[in-house]
Amino acid sequence: MKKVLLYFPLSLQRKNIGIVKKCIGITDAFRQKYNTDVFNESEGKIYFNDALIKDFSQSKSRLRYYHYNNHFFLGQFSAIRDKIKINKYDIVYIRFSQFISIGFLLFLRSLKKNNPQVIISVEIPTYPYRHELNGTMHKIRYWITWFLIPIFRKYVSNIVTFSRHTKIWNIPAINISNGYYNPDLQQLGAENIVKNIKPLNNVFHIGMVAQFSSWHAPDILINSLYFYFKNRLKSVDVILHLIGSGPEMNDYKKYVQTKGLDDKVIFYGEKSTMEIIKILNNVQVCIGTLGHHRKNIQLDSSLKNREYAFLGIPMILKTPDLDFLIHFTL
């Protein structure tokens, strides 16, 4: 049986987050056919097959050391150096974290050294991703990445992408669409899935689920809601349900206050699958990502679209998604 190594630059312990569910689904799929190890890390904690092997989160100084070492030097990859020597991996699947470091290149070189025939696939979730990056540190790391791409190219077999690019950084691309995996939903009976949605007491409910960043653009939705109530051409009331956390959430809450919509927009924070289903049972339509243009992305393959479809909820998409060919785009 072939030996596989998966690497995810995120915490697989946060199982309520959509991208974590996807990575767990990737892991389960590989384990059905291959002998698979999983290496993942986030915020100073490094795991190998769910066992915590390094923990830099116990103090600010250790966490700061972890981040700078991760950004520019050996970083988290040195934690599994011995495991790479012991295991001769045939396939390595890596979810790209937007930047290439010296440690990352040494990690790839070690994989090739232990098995010159190894297939190394790197998944780039969104491409191009330049417009996602903010701050001086990210910009510095971005240009370091461009400088190191020629070395990176020597080790990588292919790039897995949700875009239509045939090559990325002159590396052959494998074009796929985003997969959907939610073990919690699969264990539910059909009677627990959202369906037969009807308006409630002349109130139209809109839902949006995300780890909110600028490109999810709920501000566009909030602004539309503001103009709806300002003009009030119809008597139907509207309530917006925003489910999830994220780095931009405080800004959106302030924006809702400035627009005077405190009683029209409900923020739920991070919720479990069953809690989300309960909220969406009262929703007539869900909204996909509205700000792909802010990242210069022309094709959508968001996990949330697939979750809405699985639940049988009508959805509004702004960017074309090839898995939903019959739709109107805004």
C-alpha cells in the first residue's frame, strides 16, 4: 500500500469550520485507499496524526519565536524531519499557505531525497491571491515567495487549483471544483435537513455563513438592506442572519450600527452544524461570497455554496460557479 503525507496549515481541532471539515474529508478519502499520515499546525501547536508533537503557544515569547521561525526559516517543518526520514512517502498533498519559506523548500527537498519518485501536489485554494494580502509583513513574504518560486518548481509535481489555469508558476495545474464533506450532516436523517422553506409572518429572512473576511463582502448586503429600508418600496420586513466569526466581524458590527440596522441584522458567531441548521430553518434564501472581485477572482468554488445546496436552500451567487450552471449572476 502506498504511503501518503497530508499537510494542512490550520487547526483540524476546530471541527465546526467549513475548511476544517473539507480537510477532514480529504483525509478520510485518502485513508480509504492509502496508508496516510496527517501533519497540521496552527498558532504554535503542531500535530502529527492528531498527536500534539510541539507546542509553542504557552507564552508570548515562544509564540513569537514560532511565527518568525515559521515565516522565514525552518519553521514547523523541522518538527517532522525524523518522520520524513523514517517514512518513504509516495504521495504528498499540501494545502498551500500563500508563502514559500526556506524551511518549506528544505521540507520538499527532504521528501525528494527520501523518495525521488514522490508525487508532490500543492493545493492553492484561490489563485491569484495577491489581493488577499494586507500589511507589510505579508507583502515582504509575498515577494520572498516570488524569489523562491524557481526552486519550489523543482520539487512540485502539480498544482491543484479551483481556477481554470492550465499552469501556475509554470507548474502543470490540475483543475477541480471544491468538494463538500460534512460528517455531521451525513449522520442526520432526511427529516432534519432544511426544506420546504416558507416566509414567516410577512418577514423575509436572508442567511449568510462564513469565516468573514473582506472578500465575503457582507457590507454589500448590509448596504443593500439600508437602501431597502430607506426607500421601503414594499411592506415586507427583512432580517439578515450572519453566522460565523472572522477577522472582519467587528468592522461589520460597527457598520451595521452606523446604518441604524441593529434590529435588522443578527450576528451569531461560530456555531455547530446543528445550531446552523436550526437558524437556517427560518431562512428563505442564502447568500454566497459577494466580493470575489476584491481578490480579482473570476470563478467561484466556495464551500458555502455546496452546503447551501446540500441543505436544499435557494442561494444567490455573484460569481459563476461551474457546479451550479443554471443561475443568474448579479
